[in-house]
Amino acid sequence: MAAVIGNQVDCESIVLLKDLFNMLGSDNFLCSQNNASYKSIPRIAYTFNSGISGIEDSDFCLLIGTNPRKEAAILNARIRKSYVNNDIEIFSIGNPGDLTYPYKIIGSNTQVLKDIIDEKHEISDKFKKSKKPIVIIGESVLKNNSGQYVFEGLKNFLTKNNHITNDWNALNILTQTASRVGAN
């Protein structure tokens, strides 16, 4: 049994519904207002797993379909701080515009990501060799038909290369409504 909550549900109602599902023996609960196209609902699928402070430990950054300057100004400031202090390389799939720090656009479609995962892209080796990479996926990417592939493909690639461990989780979803994450 799983619950998916639609638009305009207040937080108190969400908590009560979540409690009901837990009492019925189900912990499969996703509070989504975006019609995201991914099937898995473990916490890794909708949170910023590295933590905002983890950005400062990162040595590689890949942005996918996100503009952190507009979507999360504090996050963008931390990325800039990491760039200034640690000289991390920042790459983007999609053109986010001016982020206040340099980055390289490596493409604008899912094929680029497939090439990285298949180790056919110029940044694949850098990615694999990094100690604490950070991947930030914009929530809107998960709404596309390829959302499940993007999420699962990256999760598998990161796991295979020891970038999802008990000590570090490089996979991050930048949600547009942070309070929804707390409801899950």
C-alpha cells in the first residue's frame, strides 16, 4: 500500500495521513506535488543527501537541470564558496545561466548523462576519481519521461563507484518545496 498526496494539502493533514498509513503497516509514502516520474520512494529519492555543508567537502560538482542561484540561493553560495576555497570543477547538463562562479556546460539532454554512466564522456574519469563528488538533480528533471532513468542510472553509477556509502552520498535532489520533504 502506498500513498501519493496531490496539490494543496496542509502539513497537519499530511502528518495525520502518514500516521494512518504507518498504523496500517505501510511505510511507502511520498508526498508529491510535482508528478515526478520516478517509482522508488526511499528517502534518497527526494532529499539533499550530502547536506548543504557537505558541498564544502566536495571535489567535483555536476548540476543536472537546475539553477541553484534561483532555486536555492544558500546552496548556490556554498557551491561558490567551495569553488573559491577548494577550486572544484563544476559541470552542468543544461544551461542554468549566471551562477556567480564558472562552470562548463557539457550538454543539454539525457544522452550526455548516459555517456557519463557508460564511461564514454570526457568527464567520466574525473567523476570516478573524485573522492567526494556531488550531483545535484533539479526536481523538474524527475518530471520528465526520463526521470526514472536519470535517478536510477545515476544512483547505480554512484553506487558502483563508491560514491554512495555510509560515509558519503553524492546523489542530491534539489526540491522546490522543502516542507514537503519534511512530511515524508
